[in-house]
Amino acid sequence: MNERILDLFTKDALEAARANNTYRSMRLMETPESSRVKIRMPNGASQEQILLASNSYLDLANIDELKQAMAQAVLEWGTGSGGARLTTGNKTPHQELEEFIAKFKGEESAITFNTGYMANVGTISALCGKNDFIFSDELNHASIIDGIRLSRAKCFVYKHNDMADLQRVILEAEKSRAESALPAPRKLIVTDAVFSMDGDLANLPELLRVAKENDCLLMVDEAHATGVLGKTGRGLAEHYGCAHADVTVGTLSKAVAAEGGFVAGPKQLTEFLKNKSRSFIFTTAMAPAVAAAACNNLRFIDAHPERVQNLRDNVKFFCDALRREGVNVDLSPSAIVPIVIGDEAKAMQVSAKLQEQGILIPAIRYPTVAKGQARLRASLMATHTHEQLQTAASTIAQIIKKL
Ligand code: PMP
């Protein structure tokens, strides 16, 4: 190993991250994902925590019946898929999963990717090329941003959830193109359904209108919406009772508690992605047992809409409890409850104190959110008890008051 050369590539970045408090390291969990976990504390001891930080919103990762179904799928299908989907990797569980996603989402067809990240990157970069226009909400997830970069399309960022600003950037973009010799662009609007650091929702009815009026394709990323929004967890369209976006992306790694991403929509779209999406084509298919687990878990959500309702009730209970304790939060329409502290160092302090008292809620700070907007990002599960949520709300309030 030539340490001097490695230093050239890595040393400055690591030192800068240490100096400006953005150095990242991983927390070690010693038990499976659920509403109570054991983590390794900085002093090496194990400590039990109430987990208010998981994306496993319906708490399906550690249910006996679902674990056994996955174990059975391993026994039947082995440990890996052995090839890409278009070579030898496509097994019965992959097909069953895609059929079930299409049914669950009320779409003609679905295609799966190995992660939600790969679904976003592979879909945007396949749909758009360098002469196209993409209109993107300023708070969209990194995987959308990376997909846009890879597509080389011209990107116009609109103010968060601001439909007037979206209309404004569309007109501005069209004007700039009209003045050039280039052909008329294809236009894509892309947005998160639930914004991952704020927990608020995209305005789907308005986005559908703007897309229609301006001849745009509309793509919505339902990573934090699937299994969460709507009476039965179908997502954003069920929440609003309106039509679906043209392209619905989602993940199987959050409420579904497995792994993988998907795109649901017309068959022509999924056939196109099978032929053109590089993150679908040039990678090994997910393990068949993972596909089987994702499908089993989705069936479980389909059969247990009361779990989605429990999550909704818990979010309301927690937001109400925080407000009763004097903490300023809005009632979240999703499973994500941001508690804005503002100052970066203070947010870190609150999170560390909560952890000492057995409550795990990470602090999110710049560059993930804007400077001075540091926050605790609480996320709820369907299985938290009211007692756990009340304890967390009271403890948060006590710590914030003493800041
Ligand atoms: N989209 C959004 C909005 C997300 O929050 C995430 C995960 N953090 C993803 C996509 C990526 O999904 P996955 O974890 O399955 O790669």
C-alpha cells in the first residue's frame, strides 16, 4: 500500500469532516430491528433503547411468521440468484413479487431493482437524456439527484412543494429552449411523495394538474409512503383519493421491511426499463429469498390494514403528547416527525442525552438539512406503545427546556 498516494485521495476529506463535525460513523445494534433494541454504547456496554428512528414503520422485520416464510424461501431457493435478471437470475419469486406489487399499487405492471436507490437512478437516467428537462423539488432524495446527474438532462430545481414556482421554472425552461436551435425537450417532473427529513407530502393532485397542463411526465418516489399513506398503505394516491403519477417508484426496504426497489406503472414503462435501465440490466438479481420475503411482507400488509391505522394513531398520539409538553411540532401526515432544534451542536446534545436515557432519535444536521435547521428526526412504528411514546415525549421536552 502506497500510503502517500492514498493520503492524496482521502486525507483532506477525512480531516475536514473531523474538523467541521460532519465525520460519520456507524452505531452498532446488537438486536434485530424492532421498537425496542439493544445498542453498543460508546463505553462498550449494551443498553436497551426505545427505537424512534427506524424506517421499518410497520415493524415487520422481526415477526416470527414472516421470518419463517423467508427461512423457508432460503431452503427452497438457496442463498443467491446466480445471475442478472436478463440472464439466469430471474426466478419464480421475482415474478411473483412484481405481479403482487402491481396489484398492491393498482398498476398494470411493476419491475423490481435491488434497492430503491437503484430504482431512482436507473429510471431517471433511462427515461431522460441530455436534451431533456427535469423539474425537481429542492428537497428530493439523493438517489433522485444522482439519477438526474447521470441522465445529463438539464435540471431545474423548484422551491419545496411550491406549485407556482414549479410552473414558473417550467415556463422559464421552455422560453430558454424556444430561443435555442435545439428540438423541443421531453419534460419530467420528479418528487418524493413523503420528504424524508420533513415528513410532509407532495401535493399529488396539483402535480398531476401541472404535469398535464405542461405535457410533462410525472414521477413520484413513494419510499416513505408505501405501507404508510392511505387507509390501506397503498401510498400517496390513496391518501388523496386521486389518480396515480405516471411513474411510481418505491422501496421494499422501509415499511415492507425487506430489500429492493420497484417501479410500478404501465407495461410499456416497465418493458422500457427492462430494456434500457442500466441499474436493472447490469447487476445480479436480488436473492430469490429476499424477493419472496418482500412479497410475503407485502401480502401481510395487504391482509393487515389495521397495522397502517395503528401507525397513524401512534403518530397522532406522539405529536399531541409533544405539544402537551410544550414542544413545537405539527401533526405529521406521515410516520416521520421532525423536531427542529436549529443549532447543530444543540441538536447533537439533545440526541446524546436522549440516548443516555434509553431513547434513540438521531440528530440530522447540515449538509443533510439546511444550516441552522438541525433537528431530531423521530420516526414511528405501528407497534410503539402509548406508554413508550409518552415517555419519549416527556423526556424530549425536559431535555429541550434545559438547553
Ligand atoms: N428514496 C427516498 C425518498 C429515500 O428516503 C430512500 C432511502 N433513504 C431511497 C429512495 C432509497 O431506498 P433504498 O434504501 O431502498 O435504496
